[in-house]
Amino acid sequence: MKRRIAFVQQFSDKDWLGGKNYFSSLMNAIHAVAPDSIQMVLFTGHKITAELPRELPFLDVVRTPLLDRRHPAWIGRQLMRSWYRLQHDPVFDRLLQRERIDLLSHTEPLVAARTSIKTLGWLPDFQFMHLPQFWSEKQISATQRSYNTIVEHSDAVVVSSHHALHDLRHFAPASRTPAHVLHFIPSRVRFDGILSREQINLKYDLPERYIHLPNQFWAHKNHGVVLEALSQLKAAGSSATVVCTGHTRDVRRPEYFDQLMARCRDLGLENNFRVLGVVPYVDMQSLMLHAHAVLNPSKFEGWSTTVEEAKLMGKTIILSDIAVHREQAPERGFYFALGDPQALATVLDAVQKQLPHPWSRDAIESRYGTALMAFGKRYLSIINTL
């Protein structure tokens, strides 16, 4: 009989593309290494936008109003826990038992704390410890409570990097919950839809040579240092074009994007700092494939999807010199000191003078296949300890 492993999706794909891509990669990896021994079950709400069931036909999907916020069933579930001061979740626990779930993976504290089912918790990163200036006191407090609950009530937890594991030791030094590092990989390159260089340049009106920055416009992603570096290049009689993709709204700092673009106009860099916003995922992959290099100037990462995507494509990558970027260790990585626009300008100029590194579909497919199997096997080795 197959081991039934459950995942709970309480977020909309449109709100957290990174989360959706993470679970898509993980589920594909599990299916690749254990199609006959594991049945994955996705629990989600009726009102939640979830593309995973369509993209991954091997999933067993259970839609329940218990996960739809403000639905009477969801409200009743919360009230029951509140009235009886329960530390566990009996309503959802019964649903898990009815579906014969053996393991609840990447669980959240409000889903099934102290459930009778074995649980594997997930702590994405500890940004709030390193960059508290980007968090409100309320957000930090809520995240700390959430993480404490996960660590306390899970049978084991996973983190995405050794840097995050170090942070966990500082966050919960007395915890005896086993903790494991699970490096994730990005989605497969969709070669059947990839646009040619001519098509992508024409569609987005791009120059022949550009550098791709595929990060959300969140304050910690540090787009500002890129503007200052481009300005210094311009003053020195040189130039570069950086093409940005990703959501342009930071819910924690809604004024950030407008301020960034005002600075772009003040510096006269509208042609050098190109913002495309959210584009179809296959277009994002096309942009990265044809870019001269990929750039991630972020102040903090849990485990950068941007870097992993670029690594699989064999791209040259320009990176802020932070611990996780060093841990990811791209073969063609160039680092610049965090917050130093002159250092970034120097690297941009040097990379532009290099010939672009050619990419090969066969090489990308081979690297992806190897990474996928390693990802799946690592996950299996972790859950086999439970």
C-alpha cells in the first residue's frame, strides 16, 4: 500500500508564485523517485486559486471549506479551538484520518498542531532576525509564534539552507526537534514554449544584450543598488541594460516601488532599468535563457530560486555577497559587496565585456534531471526517519 503524504495549500498561486513553484518542484521530485510507493494528497479550499492539481495529475486532491477563510466551516473550526482552548485541531485531524494520511508534510501551525498524524514542519527562512527593519513588531511577533509552534509540535522540521539551520539553532536553542536541510530546485525549463531570442527581444522591445533581474520588487531585494550602479556606469561613459521581472508591490512597503521608479527617472535611467512586471513563466524562462547574465542583488535569501534557475541554465550570475549565495555556489558566479554600487558597477562592466556563455538544451535537461532526483531522494531520506 502506498504511503499517503499530505500537503496543505492555503495560499493563492497568484499571491505567492515562489511558494507554488516550490511545491511543484518538490512534488515532481517525489513522484520521480517514488511513484509506486508514495501517493501525494493536496488539501486546499474551494475558493483558493490552485494550479497544482491541473499541472500535476498524479495528485490526489481534497478540497474542503475548512481551508476557506471566513467560510462557516472555517469559522466553526476556529471557534471550537478557541472555546475549548484546544492546542490541537480535532476537526482537521478527523479529515486527515478519514483520508488515511500517514504524514503531513510542510505543515503550518494553524493547520494541525499536535495532530495525531506524523508531521514534517517547514521554516522557509529567518529574514525577520536579519532584517527586522523590513518587518513590523506585530509581524515579527506573529512569525516567532508561528515558528515556535512548528518547532514544538512537529516530529521534524526542514529548512532550505545550512545558513537557515544555523539561524534555527539560535532561534530555538533548547529544541530537540530533528532539523534537516532540504535544498530545493526550480521548475523545469519549458522548452516547448520557449521564445527565440528574436521573438523575446521583439515582444518586450529589448536590446541585443541585457542582464536579467527576476526578483519581486520587495524592499529587501535591493533593486536600489542596481540603479546606483547603472548611474555610476553612465557617469563613466559606459552603460548596461537590466531587465526586471516580478511583482511590483511590496505589501509591507507599498510605497517602495513608486519611490524606486522616481529615483530611476531622476537618474535618467528609464532605458537602462526596464521593468516588465509579472510575465508568463515561460517568458521569464525565455528572458533568462537569452540574457547575457542573471543578477540577484538581494540583501537576504532563504535559498534563491533565481540562482538555482540560472545555475541549471549554465548562466553567468552576478550576486550580492551574502551567506546563502555563497552556499549556493554557482559555477559562473561573480560577487559584489552588499550595498556597494561601485563594486556592482565594476562587475556589471566586466561581465558585459565577456562573451555570453552558450546554453544547450541537452545540458540543461541533464542538470535538471540530476537535481530533481537528488531533491527527491533527499526528501525521502528525511521522511524515512519519521
